[in-house]
Amino acid sequence: MSEKLVQLKEILGEVSDLGSAGSILSWDQQVNMPPAGAEARGQQLATLGKIAQEKFTSDEVGSLLEDLKKEYTDPETDEGALIRVTARTYEKAKSVPAEFIAEQAIAATKGVEAWVEAKSKSDFSIFRPHLEKNVELVKKYVSFFPPADHPYDTLLDDYEPGMKTAEVREIFGNLRPKQVALIKAISESKQVKSEFLNKSYNEKKVWDFGEAIITKFGYDFNRGRQDKAPHPFETTFNVNDVRITNRYEKNAPLATLFSAMHECGHALYELGSNPAYERTPLAGGTSLAVHESQSRMWENLVGRSLPFWEHFYPELKKTFPTQLDGVSLKSFYRAINKVEPSFIRVNADEATYNLHIMLRLEIEIGLVDGSMEVKDLPEIWNAKMRDYLGVTPPNDRQGVLQDIHWSYGSIGYFSTYALGNIVSAQLWEQINKEIKDLDEQIRKGQFGELREWLRAKIHVHSHKYDPQDIVKKVTGSTIDSAAYVRYLTKKYSEVYGL
Amino acid sequence: MSEKLVQLKEILGEVSDLGSAGSILSWDQQVNMPPAGAEARGQQLATLGKIAQEKFTSDEVGSLLEDLKKEYTDPETDEGALIRVTARTYEKAKSVPAEFIAEQAIAATKGVEAWVEAKSKSDFSIFRPHLEKNVELVKKYVSFFPPADHPYDTLLDDYEPGMKTAEVREIFGNLRPKQVALIKAISESKQVKSEFLNKSYNEKKVWDFGEAIITKFGYDFNRGRQDKAPHPFETTFNVNDVRITNRYEKNAPLATLFSAMHECGHALYELGSNPAYERTPLAGGTSLAVHESQSRMWENLVGRSLPFWEHFYPELKKTFPTQLDGVSLKSFYRAINKVEPSFIRVNADEATYNLHIMLRLEIEIGLVDGSMEVKDLPEIWNAKMRDYLGVTPPNDRQGVLQDIHWSYGSIGYFSTYALGNIVSAQLWEQINKEIKDLDEQIRKGQFGELREWLRAKIHVHSHKYDPQDIVKKVTGSTIDSAAYVRYLTKKYSEVYGL
């Protein structure tokens, strides 16, 4: 390794340590921190972020990268990938002035505050000026970068490196009519019974059942832990300390099981990352969409499948004999796959979820390219809900005001959720070609071969390849919704007898 | 505030944030971290420490301090105190070369490893060369500083700013014969019964009882929390996030209560620190001894007193009716104050604890000034144990090898434990002069006036005054053992009917 690469890796290592420290502080904030600690914690996080930013965007890093780019030109080597990915992140970081970041942070704080009030009063007019400000800032952010095919490309690239707006539009354009048609067909079918899911289930027993499942998936409690938090999430402190959080909601007690599987999917990706990439920008998952493909696969393609519950349902029934009394495996399977168009994205089922995303993506693109205006959003939102899902939100709280993201100026990553679903189905088709008896293995509660396949094909490459590249390497195709349509159609034909 | 002071406070704020981040990472390491995370965590902590050190010892800080020293000369003002304390810490930090710190860190790691093996085999010869190396390094450390009256002064000053070896020797010299005589008198008295303390007490009930006590003391769970950890400790992330840990040991189930009170004492000191000093070296307690005066006061002078248990014993008896069946308040009080000379410092009772400390202090001073040699320590240790406590350790594991401190080169702070006891009694006499009905208040479970007295007299001054100065300000005298002797004599006269 060249002397300059050693120098660069030393700086990147420190930047990574500062980032990990920030992650630990954030995790603690959500899991443990006493309420009064919030203000100082914000200050501590800001300091860590500032120092990391200063170190990473130093001229020293710039000049090392310039030299190393000439030295390590093969992107297939780890060194080449490291220089490529680091240089890209460096250019991005250098493009945005510090004063702009400060301005955006202030707008974000005010935006969240206004959004909380607007949502509680279901009054969009309170939020509107703040969203207008955030959109203006996002446009300014885009202006710091070289012109792209579409201004939204610049935003998307922050979450899905290399992905273009045109690609996402095409992928979603193909998917939307099919998914809308599917939902229509389902809504005209005989409805599924699921009342027993809303009975009272003991919290500790549900929690333990979830941990038993993810232990079988291969989540290693020697290298991670599951804690209670207001929202489920996964966070990585290093390849040997990858934690998840979960919650228990009285009105959806078994959702805890699916959240555990979902976050475990994220965690397995991080735990499978190449240890050689630790403390560099190559560590961890390559993009939000590929990350989501892992979480959604374990949650849905595995965790809501019939073979999975053939294995686990007897034990679940033994754990909750009263609640599941008289409920057959098939009834349970149908209930956890029930489709019901609803207003709220985070509660949406597999069949309707993507449509919630598409609606948001179209609005984000419209706001960024100027074809839509903030003032028209409530109306646009409701019209799209009718078109895609056949329901109209009764108020803005359950409509355009439901998500926090835009209030702090985050525009560009909603699509990654839907892309993750799509990629999960592409990978699933490929896996089933290569592991012929996968269903049989799942039926026996064996997940090792699946996990190791994902590790070898996806996890271990960490951030080395861009999302489209890794999907193409593994499946032979870039991201494409056909497999997902086939998956949904087959599944819901079974569940609803379409 | 002068422009330069603003600049200095900005840097000190960042250094403080890095320190807080380190404390959070360390707390997590001891409370939550999955085992495999240890290696990366060490790296993350090292990076935070290195960056904080670089920032603090920068030439910029040095030149700001030079100028500010001329501007803020009154040590009674907050600004004057800030410059004084910061300059002193700065000089110290600048005096020690980075290579030396690295050398000491390596010796510490090897020393701990050797100590673990030596202790498990009870074989001092394994540890001896490492302790010799550590002593050599400590002498080298001392050589980086201007000559003091005694070389040990330099070490002591790291924990008790301004304190001299001669002062500590005098304080302990006055105390030792009286404490030895007291123990001798106790050992010749009728022994106290305490078998009921070793019965089985439900862990959760003990834990909750401890939390009920410290809630009455005024520990605010909105600004802190208590978690399980292998060792009880207090840690401060900021004035509004001050946490404590505790443990439950089957063979000493009620020790959890006294540990909770002890750590709560530390926490109240930190929670009472002046918020205006946040993110500066003035924040938090002034020294280990003054800190220990707070923890030992709440644990011993309050928590092992008769009025305290007049209030809490009925409730304790209700919580553990079988275990305490037939045990009177007086019997319980005597049992928790039982004196028993023993080999192990951390298990020592109030009457014998200080003698364990004095023995260590004498050895540390001897090693540093060259009047003792490492090879002779086992013999010296055992001889002093016989002289002071009348017992001889059966082996080095229960003798000279029992404590970890020397293995990582930490020499200079054992004395702070004993000084804390002494100061706690001085403060107690003063408090009882100013709060006439304190016993009566405690008997009613009222601790507010005591806590607020401590806050106003000690806590709120944080690091502004050096330990001897704050003790003198509050009690009219520097640290002196007379009050402690009076306290011990009175208490054990009651307990043992001397």
C-alpha cells in the first residue's frame, strides 16, 4: 500500500470513528437518554459532525485523493473502489458551503416545529411557508452541483449513488398500473378475516418470540442487541456492534415480530460487511434501496410466507393458545397478508405500500423541477390517493401532513423504500434459481444457506459497488419491477383466490 | 466578555463535547455493548481522546491563555477561575510528550494482562517486572514537571489540585493511631450479629427500594438513570444527564442499597454543578476527595445512621418480612455497621477502610521516592496489614495483588478515598451546626434541606475552587481528621457499647 494511501486511511479512520461515536450518541438518545439531556446531546452531536466534516474536507484529503486517483485506477480492486467512492463523497462535501448547511439546519428545526403544530391542528397553512423555504433550499442545494439530466438526480444520488430520476420513473411507471389493477382486483374479492391479530398478546412473550426468530435468521447477540425505542431502526457502530430497536404497540401486537425481522435484515447486511473495509467509506451497505431489499426480504418474502409459518405457527399457537384458538395456519397466513388501502404509509401492507411511495416521489420531482407548487399539495395528494388507492384522506393530518421527512428538508429518499421492495423480489427469483429447495429449508426453520448466499453476493461487497451495479452483478439485470409484479400477483392470487 | 475569551470557550466547548462523547461510549461499553464490540470501541475512544488532546494543547489555546491571564486576574470571578484552572491543565498537558503517553499506554496494557495472570495464580513474580516498569514510568512522568517538595506531589496534584504529600501525611498521621486503637477496642467487644443480611433478598425489590431511597434524596430521573453494570459508578455527560450504575450480589444483597446511595451522592454533586460552567473545565466536581466526601456522606453519615433507618426500616421490613422477621431496628442498625478487619479493601467497613488506604499511600510514596522497592512489596504489605488491622493475608491475591490500579500505572489517587471520608465528617459537623434539626428531618425522610445546603456550599462551585480552599471556605478549616475521629468514636461507641 502506498504511503499516501496509508495517510488517507488514517484520516478516514478518524472520520469514521467520529461518525460511529455520533451513531452511539444518537442511539443512546433514542433508547436511554433522560429527557433533560436533549439540548446538550444536540450540541455534542453537532461538535462531532463539525469536526468530522472539517477533517474529511481538508485540503490534505483533497490532495491525497488527487494523487491516489492516478495510482489506483481499477475500480474492481478494493483500493480503486475506495478512492472512487471517497473522491465522490469528498467532491459532494466540498461543493456545499458551510453557511448553507447552517441555514438548512435552522430551517429544518423551524420546519419540524411548524409541522408538529400543523399536523396536530391538521392545518396545512401553518406548514406551507416552511415547506416552501425547504423546497427553495433544496433547489439551492442542487445548484451547487454540475447540472444533471434532471435536478432531482442530484438529490437521489445522495441516497442511491449513480441512480437517475429517469430510471426511477421508468421502473415505477411500469409498476404502477399493474399494482393499481391488483389492488382493484383484491378489493373486489372476498375479504380476509384478521380480528384475532388485534387481541391482547403478552408483550414479553411477543418480544421473546421475535428474538427467537431472528436468532434463527442468524442475528448474533454477541455482536448486537435489541432494545426498546419509540421507532424500530438499525444502527451500526462497527461490524461487530450492529444494534436494532423495536417497539410493542397494543393495537398491533404482532407487528413487533415483523419489525424484528425487518431490522434484522438490515443488521445482517451490516454484520456481513467486509471487515477489511472497516473505518473507511466502503464499510456498510451500499445504498438505502439495497439495504431495504434486505430488510423487506426477511420481513416479507421470508417472514410473511407460508413455508415460514409452517415452521413457526405451531410454536406461536403454543405461545398464544387463547388468542389463536381455532385459527388455522392458512387463516393466520391470510390475515398477516391482508390488503387494505389506507391513508397512512407506515401502516400500509405489502400490496399498497409502493403506491404511497410513488405518490411522494411524483410530488418531490414536481416540487424540484417546478411543475408543482407547495400551495397545491393537499389537493394533489388527495387526488393521487383516489387514483392509486381508491381512498380519500378525511383531513391533511392523515394526508399530506402525515410524514415528518419534508419538514426537515429531506427530499430524495422516499423512493428508496419502494426500490427496496422491487430489488428484494429480483434477488428472490435469483436465489430460488440457485437454491432449489429454499422453500423446503424455510419450512424446516433453516435460514443459513439463504443468509450465506446474501452474504457472499451482497453483504460482503459492502459499499464497493453502486446499487445498480450490484443488482446487475447478482441478477443479470438492473433494477426492474417485473419480478416484483410476478411476486405480488402470485402471492395475492393465493391469498385472495384471484 | 473579551473576543479572546469567546474564542477560548469555543475550543474548550468542543474539547468538552469530545470528552462527553467519550464518557457516553465508555458508559455504553460497561452497560450495553455486545462483547464483540470491544476492539472497535477501544479504537473509537482512542480517536476521541487524541482529537481532544490535539485541540486542547494547540498553540492557539496556549496563546489565548497567555493573553487572557493578563486580562482576568481575579480568581474569585468565574472568568479568573476559568483561566486559572484551564491554564494549569494546559501546562500539565503540554509538559508530557505524546511518545511518553503512548509508551505508558502500552505498559499499562501489558501490566493489566500480567496482573490478571499474577492475581489468578497468586504469584507476585509475574507482576513484579511490570510494576517495576510502571514505577519507572511514573518517576519519568514526575521528571517532566518542575521539582516539587516531594516527587509524589506531582502525582497527587492530578487528582487533588494543590494538595501536598506533606499535608496528606500529616492528616493520615494524626488519624492512624486513633483508628487503629478504635479497631482494637471494637475487636475486644461483644460481636454484632448480621447473618440475616446474607439471606436471599429479591433482586428487583432491592433495586426498587434503592431507587425509592435516592428519589427521596433528590436524584432526578428526568436528568439521570440507574443501570446495571459489573461495578457501580457515576458518570456525567452534561449537567442534565448524570447517570449511575449499580449491581446486585447474591452474597451481599443489601449492598445494592448502599451503592445506590453512594453513587447518588456523586450524582447530586454533578447535578448541582453550576450550569454556567458547562462545556468548560470548571464544570463538575473539583476533586476526587471532595467528590468522595459527597458519596460517602450519603452512603454512611446519612445511609448508615439510626435516624435514616428509623424512617426506612418499617418499609424495608414490610418489603422483606421473612428475611427480617424478628430483627429489631437496633439489631439491623448494628448489623449494617458491623466492623470486621478483612483483607479486601472494597469490602471493608467504615471503621477499617481508611487503614487499607493508608497502607497503599505509604507504599506509593515509598516507591516514588525510592525508599521502597517493588520486590519487597508483598512483605511490606503483609507487615502493615498486621500492624494496622491485625490480620495477615493468606496469599498475595488477597494481599498486594488485590487492586488493579497499579497494573495500569495509576499511582496517586488511593488517598482520595480516605480524604473523602475525612472531609465528609468535617462537612457533617458544619451542617449540623447550621441545620439544628437535621436528625429529626432525616427521621422523617426529609433530605431537601441537607441537599440544598450541599448544593449551595459545595456543588454549585463546581471546579472553581481547589479542594483545600472549598473545605476551608465551608468549614473554616483545611482538611483535618479530628471530626472524622469524633464521628467514628461516637458511632462505634453506640454500636459496640465501647
